[in-house]
Amino acid sequence: ADSLGPAWAMDWMERARAAVSANRIELLDLDRAIGDGDHGENMDRGFTAVAAKLTTLAPQSAAEVLKTAATTLMSTVGGAAGPLYGTAFLRASKAGDGALGNTVDAAGVASLLEAAVEGIQARGKAEQGEKTMVDAWLPAAQAARAAADEGRGPVEALRAAADAAAQGAVDTEPLIATKGRASYLGRRSVGHRDPGAQSSSLLLLAAAEAAEA
Ligand code: ADP
Ligand code: MG
Ligand code: MG
């Protein structure tokens, strides 16, 4: 496909729900190591609510799906991640609305991911390397932009983003956390993967798989 529409966004959110649910224990364990052990629970609750909400929606655009996800995540996820993911999806939905109409091409994928990471950083003030979800989203947005600039399509842009996010999550392991709860541990956060970077990687993989389906 040259562009992705509301059916892709709906499938993305359904795959995100399934991935978060299937990896709930892993996310809980990661957060138990360097946080308060609730990230899997928070995300599972949030994306279950998103999926339920979306059953009542007949969307005209991908942006509309992402906006519904945003408001639902804000009101259900809680903790640090709720407002961060809520802002990410809200900004992403506005990027979709503004420049792109009802569907998203490769440049649109890049714009959507750039808007998401800008939202996360506006809200959480984390730079790259602070061992947060930014470390997954920022390389993902950069990879999508590079793919778009090379003339590749939206499916390839999302695959590049998902691969970069997965690597970004792995790359949080040696870092010292300086934002969020994990920062209370200081150097003891070293050797553990950031739970929010890992869940972000799952979400971007879900986006790529929905595009490839
Ligand atoms: P809480 O820490 O309130 O229990 P969660 O466990 O749901 O919330 O989410 C923790 C995740 O939130 C972290 O792993 C990290 O990725 C992300 N996070 C926390 N603070 C920030 C921040 N300031 N900027 C970006 N991401 C953050
Ligand atoms: Mg937590
Ligand atoms: Mg908590």
C-alpha cells in the first residue's frame, strides 16, 4: 500500500492490545526491577480499554482512531506512562489530521512518529539516553524519516521504525536512569531494560505488523 488508513489504525490498536496482554508479565518484571512493578498492569488495562472503546467507532481516518486511543489511555493507564502515551497518541493524531488527510504515506508515518516523540518530550522532559521510552521512540522516528527520504513506502517506514525501537529498548540496558521512578535507583538501574522503552517497542512492532498484514 502507498498509504495507510483507518483500517490499519484499528488493526494497530487491536495488535497493540494483544501484544501488551501477551507481554504483561514481562513488563511487570521489568518494572519490578527498576520501578514499582505496575507497568504491565497499567498498559494492559489501558489497551484493553482502547480496544473496547474502538468497537463503538466507525472511523473515517487513522487520526480519529489515534485520538480515541489517546483520550482513553490518558484516563485509564495512570502512573507516568498514561499521560506520556496519551500525549504521544494525541500529537500523532494531530499530525495525521493536519498534513495528511484520511491516510498516511511514508512521510506521514515519519511525521506521526516525530509528533509522538515531541509530545513525550514536551510532557516528560527526557532527552535521549535517560533510560526512558524516549530511547525507543526517538530512533524509531528517525528511522521512519530516513526511510521516507529514501523513497520507501509507509509499510517499510513502519518496519524500520519498529526495528529501531526494538534496538533502542535493548540499548537502555546499560544506561543509568535519570528520569522517572528508575532514577531513584541511580547506578543500580544499570543492567535492566526500561519497561516503557520495551512497551513502546511492542507498540511500534504492532504498527508495523498491522501495516504488513
Ligand atoms: P510509574 O513509574 O508511575 O509506575 P509506569 O510504570 O506505567 O509508571 O511507567 C514507567 C515508564 O514511564 C518508564 O519505564 C519510562 O519509560 C517512562 N517514563 C517515566 N518518566 C518518564 C519521563 N520523564 N519521560 C519519558 N518517559 C518516562
Ligand atoms: Mg511503574
Ligand atoms: Mg506506578
